[in-house]
Amino acid sequence: MVKEFGRSIRTKISDFLYSLGYLGKLIVASLTFASRGKASRKILIMQLLFTYVEALPICAILAVVIGTAVVFLGITALASFGQGQLTYTLLVMLVTKELGPLLVAFIVTARSATAIATEISTMVVNQEIEAYISVGIDPIVHLAAPRFLGVTFSVFFLNIYFSIFGLIFPSIVIQFISTTNMAEYFNALFTALSFKIIMISLIKSLVFGMIISGCATLYGFSTGRASTDIPMAGLKAVSKSFVYIIFAYVFITVVTYIF
């Protein structure tokens, strides 16, 4: 029993180190992406279209709902205790720093991680990856790097988009439930919004984007030869992405609150 437990721990550590090595290779391949041809750039554009552009409506709706709910609860609940100004601090913390990056990452994971892993695993089963290697094309550089960049940029810009909608739209709602005008709203909002909060939010979005794209491509390449392994690659990509995103979120949050 102890032997099996130790073997399981060694396997998990080995898999984690392998994932880190793969992510490092993916980052290096992405740095030289500008020198790639039109085919790789087309993959990047299509990835941005699917991951970023098509996710804009759901991110906007979610941001507006959350931002409006926070302002409504803050005005009605906190104001009764004479702490109405904390509404803006709470809004910035939830929409920009905490929930924004996390919810955007979950949306992209649900939409894109499965699609990328399934697409690449299908290519593995159909021996298309071997065909790339046989003609001297590195599949990580040609296939994984543009998807890595596309997903990472998409999460980054979707997070900004989420914050803009979540912070600005409640200024309209507050006109109907409070005597606060728009000038006072934005003055209090920008007072609560700091450079540190913005940077933490952007760092989270970049890290989450790299995790999602890294897991999706890794488990796509790691699939077996049977067609039944294709859906399993998608499930593994999504589940591992969620786990690593939560770990990264906790780690970044703890570090930022300590320092």
C-alpha cells in the first residue's frame, strides 16, 4: 500500500514537471511565432475569432449582471449602515480583481479547451501529426503555438472587456435606485480603482490563458490511437484546466495579499 502510494506521488510529480516543461517549450515556440508563415497566422486568427469574438456577448451579459447586482446590494444594504462608499470598493474588487478573471477563464475553458483538445487529438488519431513530423514541421510550433497565443490574448482582452462592462454599466442603473449622479459615481469608482488592482487582474488573465491553452494542447497531443480517446482528451483538458486555474488563483491571491 505504501509502495503504491509512493508510486502514485512520483507519477503525479513527474506528470506535473512534464507539463511545466511542455509549457516552457510552448512559450519559447510562441516567442518565434512572428517568423511563421501564413498557415500559422491563419490558425491564430481563427482561434481569436472563436475564443475572443464569439465569447464577447456572454462575457458582456455576465459582467453587466454581476456589476449591477453588486451596486444594487451595496446601495440598498451597505448604505443602511452608513457604508455606501464601500459599494465601489466591493465592485472593483469583485468585477476587476477577483471574479472577472476567474469567470472569463471558466467561460473560455468551457468553450475552447474542449474544442482545441478534440481537434488536436483527432489529428493524432488520423496520424496527421506524424505527417507534419515526417516533413520536418514541428507540430508544437505550427499547431500549438498559435492556439496558445490566441487563447492567452483572448482571455487577456476578454478580462478587460468584462471589467469595462461590469464597472461602467451600473452607472446607468444607479440613477434609478440612488441620488448619486454619474459624475459622483465615476469619481468614487476611480478612487477605489488602483494600479495594483489592475495589474493583478491582468496578471491573472495572462496566467489563466496560458494554463487553458497549455492543458488543451498538451492533452490533445497526449491522446491515444483509438477514436474513443478523443472525447477523453477534451474532458481531461477541461478538468485539468479548472484545477490548475483554481490553484493559480489561490496562489496569486495569497501572494498579492501578503505583499
